[in-house]
Amino acid sequence: MRTLISTAFISLDGVVEGPGGEPGYRNSGWTFKDVEFLPEAFDIKGREQQEATAMLLGRHSYEAFSPVWPDMADFADYKVIPKYVVSTTLAEGDLVSNWGETTILRSLNEVAALKETDGGPIIVHGSASLNQSLSDAGLIDRYHLLVFPLLLGAGKRLFSTTDKDTQKLKLVEHEAYANGLQKNVFDVIR
């Protein structure tokens, strides 16, 4: 069974919206505007690219990343791995042609089936709504969180507010950096 990894830049109060400057969010760009950049705090991002064998995205994140990431040297390793987009509305004609193999999945059942295939880790970037649904369905195996020392208030959150049983996590890797960022890697305990 493949490991599904949710990776996120997240504020201390759980917001994941607009970290890179995406339009439409009041605090957009909070990852680089308000915290000193320390390269070592982002080492996990390079490791994710080396270890991931597929990427899973929601429609909105796919539409935000696909026009930009294929031509960025910082994301070159992602260009060659298969991408999967979970969407009930995206059509084959909406997919970009310069980002490698991309498959549209229409349901969480199809995500569960993908996890049952042979292969290595599947990484989920962005995709706040998809992350919430995946978590609620028990499909996420690991979280890679870079926690920023910011309280952003309103905004899309990584975790849902669904009333559900406690989900236990095991901290398997952590580090704090001089700029206040914290890396927390959690395995989901089943």
C-alpha cells in the first residue's frame, strides 16, 4: 500500500490559504512577507520531491500550480512523476500538456484504490478542501507541516471541523529554526 503524505505551510492557527501570494486572500504571501527565509527550514521540500513517486491535487490547486510549476526549476522533479487530480468537474481538455502524465480521479474511492497500487509515496500539495476530505476518510498516512509563527485568523484551514472520533498522530521528526518556523512530521496512527 502506498503512503499518502499531506504537506503544508501552515500558520499556528491552522490556516493554509495563500502561502505563496495567490490572489484573493487578505494575508496572501504570508510565508515570505512575514518570516525571515532560512534555507535549512525548507530542506524537507527538496526531500519530498526526491521521495514522492506521484502527486495528488484538488482541482483548485491543480489550476493554480499547473500553469507555473512545469517550467520552474525548483519543482523539476515533480514534472516527471504522475499527477492525479481529484475533481468531479475537471475535463481532460482542461489538463496542461507540459507537466507529464495526469489522471483525473472522480472520487475518494478512486484515491483509496490508487493507494492500493504498487509504488512509493504520493504527495498532496495545497488542496485544503481535498485534505479535509482525505483526512475525514482516513486516507492520509503522514503529515509534513512547516508551522509558521503567525496567527492569520480567517482563511482556509488544513483540518476539517467535522465532528469525528479522535485521530491520533505520532511525531516522527521535528525541528525548530531561528526564524520561528517548526518542522513537524506526524504519522497517522491506525
